Amino acid sequence: MLKAFSILFSGNLIGKILGAIREVIIAAFYGTSAPAAALRISQSATLIPVNFFTAESLNAVFVPLFTKYKLEDEKRANNFAWCMFILIGSISIVLSVILFLGARVWVSLLAPGFTEDVVTLTVKFVEIMSIGIPFYLMTSVISYYEISNKIYIMSSIRASVQSVGLIVGAVASFYFDSLSYLAWGFSGAYIYLLLHGLFNLYRKDLIILPSFNLPEIKIITRDFWKLLKPLLLIPFILQGNIFTEKVVASLLGVGVVASLDYARFISETGLLLIAVPIGTIFLSELSNATQEHVENLLHKIIPVLMMITIPLSLFFICNSEGIISLFYARGAFDSESVQLTQNIFIGISIGLWATITAYILQKVLNAQMKNKVVVKIMAVSVVANIATNIFLYKILGPLTLGVGASLYGIIYLILASYKLGILKFVVKNILLVGAGSIVYIPIATIITGNSIFNLIISALVFFIFWLLYLLSIKSLRNAVMPVLMNRLKKQKKVTSIGE
């Protein structure tokens, strides 16, 4: 598990660094102008229909079912994987054609606040990105297949390859004065990624021809449908939520559309570096695990998560202006762009700690095949987010988009904790860590600012304060320190072996 986490964490860290470079370049070249907004909407227009067939449904079924089959019958596991390759491959081609032909209608629905010239540009982007859909979907299936075989290469490099593609596209579009390169950066990245993934499977002798027969297909279809059926609502729920966000953002202004993704990129650092690696590993490792083992593991990791995520959320809120300015305030990204992005960023950060923890708990529920519970929890959380966006955007403005996302995370965490029987334990740790904010926030507010110097001082105070707080609270210290020390000992052991 440690090796898997290290691979995913390092891969996601590199991806995040490349993603930061990508966002800085796009912000400097296009700020929150029409091309930036068109790029964001075109990505959503492409991924919303695509994610109906990936998102949280396919991996939540593929990994546990493949793991189960592999323990029982490796041939059936291989046949199941081929069924998924064929099914998703066929769907992806159909989706690509439909999206290419219906791009204008789809964009008009997704961005009703856009003017005609921005709609036309967005449609052009969508047509180009639709070419990349089959490659995008097949790389998703390959990554789930790898995870099921305890391999995490595709999952670890996926974000990096996409970022490199968009960086190349952004630079090419700016210097050759052709905006279409922005969209080709997306499609080109996944064409390369699919070829890389197939080569890696071949190199590891994981491309094994299937041995299909009708009874076998019936068994696979029955088992797959049994697990998938409760999750069928999830894509509609998640993509409906994204659709609502984009519509509301376009109604608030073209600048808000771009600002939403700029803010989300920074706030999702914790999700990508902490929640995704742990959640991915849990999905694989906790499949078929006993309830006692799951609860023991959660009791070890929850205090650590709270001790990391709650202070991180507070740091983001208190230093929002400095963080946004440091990342984006150059070139076409002016003071108005900073203000728009900062408002959304603050809203998201309010519940970032809950969103990160909720994601991990969701993967635990998926691993236990409690998919009906996942759907119910997600439905309630998303409805709260959508209602916030629809009814409050005229009152709170851009801040609404962030507040809605935070409310989603908080509600999801509460309900998932309750279903896993750890709600009291989670609340206890929230209160223990949260109590430190009473002292930290006034201190952080005094030294906040938008200069690099202020940000460095704030970071130093942040680390010193929360380290002292951890050491001073006995229950937190006893829960967190053994986990951290065990992690350091294992890392030292791995390093010694390597030497």
C-alpha cells in the first residue's frame, strides 16, 4: 500500500506542478477573457457526456468485480476486462460522432450567457475535442485495469500528460495566433496516452486474448449489471451538478466561467495529492475486506486527515488574495480577474477539508460494494449544491459557486460517516482540530497580504502553529504521531533497501 501511495502521490504531484504551469500560462495569455472561458466550457461540454460512462460508476464497479473474479477465476477476470474494452470503445465512437454533430446545440444549452462569437469559438473547440473522446475513454478503462492488477502507472501519469498537451496547445495557439491549438492540446494528449497505455500493457504481458462463450458472457453481464444498477444515477447527478455550475457561471459573466476553474485548480490540490491516491488504493485494497479491518483503518487515518485538511482549508481562506495573485496575477490576468477568482476560491476552501475526507469515505463504501448508499448520499449532497447555486447566485454572486461545493462536501462527509458508523469519531476530531482555528485565524489575519513575502511568513507561521498545536493536544498527538512515525520508518526502510 505504501508503494502504491508513493507512486500515485508522486505522479499526482508532478501532474499538479505541470498543471500549475499550464494554468499560469493560460492565465497570462488569456486571463478570464473569451478564449479562456470558451476553453473551460468546451472541456465541460466534452467531458459531461463522456463522464456518464466513467466518472464514479465504472471504476466503482470495474475494480471490485475484477478483483473478485481474479481471486475466483483469472480467465473470467480477463474476459470481463475485454467486455469492458469492447463496450466502452463502441460507446466512445458513438459519443464522438454525436458530440461533433451536435456541438452548437450543446454549447448553447451549457452556456446561455455567452454571446454568439464566444459560442462559435466554443463550438469549434468542442468539435476538435470530440475527436479525442475514444482515446480519453479507453485510457480510463486501461487505468482501471491496471489498478485491478496493482499497477498505477496510467493513473499516475494521466494528469501530467493532459497538462503537457494543454501547455503545448496554449503556447502554440498564442504564438501562431490560432486558437484551435488549445483544443488540439487536449485531444493530442489522449491520443498519446492511449498508445503509451497499450504499449505498457503489452510490455507487462497483460494483453491476453479472451476466451468468450455465451454462458460466460451471461455470468459477467449479470454480475456487472447487479453492481452497476444502483450507480446508474450517479453520472446524471454529478454531470447535472457540473451542468448547473457552468450555466450559473455563464449567467454571472464570461469572466466567472474561467475564474471557477482557476480557483478550483488550486483548491483541488489536496484532493489530488491526498484523497485520490488514498481513495484509489482503498478501492483496490479494501475490496472484500472485513468490517473490522475497515473500521480500524479509518480510525487510524481520520485524525491524520483532519490534522492536514482543516488547517489547509484555513490557510487557503486567510491567504486567498496572496495565493491567487502569486499564481495568476500577470499578463492578461488583471485585478478584476484576481477578485473574481478569490471569491470563488474562498467559498470552495470553506468546506475543502470535508470534500477531501468525503471522497475517501466514498471509495471505502464503493470497495464494500455499498453502491446504493453511495447514490443516496451523493443525491442529497448534489441537490444541496444545485439549490445553493440556483437560489443564491443573485445574492452572493461568484462566491455562491464555492459555497455550493463546500456544502456538498460537508453533507457528504456527515452522511458517509454515519453510514460507516464513525460519525461520532469524525465529529470529535473535527472539533479537536477546529478548536485551534480560534487562535490561528486572528494570527493569520494580521500577517496576511498579497506579496510573496507575506505568503512566506504566513506559511512559516502556519507550520509552526499547527505543529505546536498537534504536540500540545494529547489525544491528537497520540492518534497522529504514531501514523506519521510509522510512515517515516517505512520510508527509511525503503531507502535503505534501495541503497
